[in-house]
Amino acid sequence: MEYRELTSDEVRDLNSRILYEDNHLLIVNKKVGEITQGDKTGDECLADTYKALIARRDNKQGKVFLGIPHRLDRPVSGICILAKTSKALERLTGMFRDSEVHKTYWALCCEKPSEPEGHLEDYLVRNEKQNKSYVSRNAKDAKLAILNYRYLTSTDRYHLIEVELLTGRHHQIRCQLSHMGCTIKGDLKYGAPRSNPDGGICLHSRNVKFIHPVKGIQIDVTAPVPSSWKGLEYLP
């Protein structure tokens, strides 16, 4: 199996974004604009790029396995977990389904929340054509979306909110924060006044905690915030 030849700059960049790795797991810091798995655009996905890295780094002649137990939307940055074995993939997929992977996100918002912390429960309905979710308790196919949020700090113009995601609905954080009046910076789809230069949104998968699906040890990984989040460069 042959993989794309990576440039030396790509190799350095990809290596610098590995947050955790062992024989079963690869956890990386996804950039805005990267896709987790292949889609109709035909663009190279993150899993395939890291397959090429592993093949080169470990001098693998055969096919490299990297399974995808969850997804991050293209405009979102942060922690992405990939499985290096079929056993890890099967178990991780079940753990995500059963909410055994605890996820924390950071969102840089255009407005400051009226309360410093809170618990949100909304019913969301997805519009497939628009690729967008709406709060709608009366829709027959609406699904309950639950999260906790906490205000952290502010820059000159924006406000950092930490989100503990308790369910995994389509565009859940984007929709619920917008609905409570805290639109995410750059998120035109949910009401932001302007786009970000990189075309992404300021939503970042910041931390994950879970029990290793094979080793049984606690995994606790944090991803540094993107350098484009001006005013927050001091954060680790």
C-alpha cells in the first residue's frame, strides 16, 4: 500500500499535533478546515494524512489502520481521537455512543452570557437541506440536547465560554449557544456578523477524559487553543 509522500514541513506539523499515542490510540489536534473522514468534496481527510505519516515514520509496507470513532465538524478545531486497532475502534465507538467519553469545548463568543454558568436543555431539530439545527420543542423528530456552560474570561471584543457536552446532537453547541444569545465568533450559519479569515469558527474541542478501551487506564488530554484566537495566546 502506497501513501502520499509528505513534505518535511508537513511531517513536522503533523508530529507537533500528536497529543497522545500508543499501540491502540492516536489523539491529535485538528486544525480548522481539516475533515475527519472523507466526504463528497474529495479532499484528503485527517485519517488518511496520518496514515501517510505513520507509514513513513514506522516504515510500514502494508496498509495502515486508522479507524474513526467520532467526528469533528470541518470548521471546528481541537481533539480528534483515532483508533489504531479494530479492537480499540469497536470499543471506542461504543464508548462514544454510551457517553463514556467526557468532552469539554471552548467557544469564543460574540456576546457575554447573562449568567456566569448554566445548564441548557433544548429540543433540536435538524434541517438536512440547510445543514443546520434549530431549537424546536414541537417538532416530532426533535431530540433533547443537554450541556453545561461556564464563562471563563474576555478579550477586548469576545468572550470565552467552556462547554461540557452531555449529548451529541448535530451542531449542538453552535445552536444552543446561539439560541441563548452567545453566537460563536465566525459562525455565520448561526448568526455571527462576520466570518473568520480562515473560514472556520471559534469552537475548539479542548479536553477529553475516558478510560482507555484496551489498557483500562485513565486518559486525560488537552489541546492548546489555536494561535488565531487573539488575546488568548497566553493560555496553554
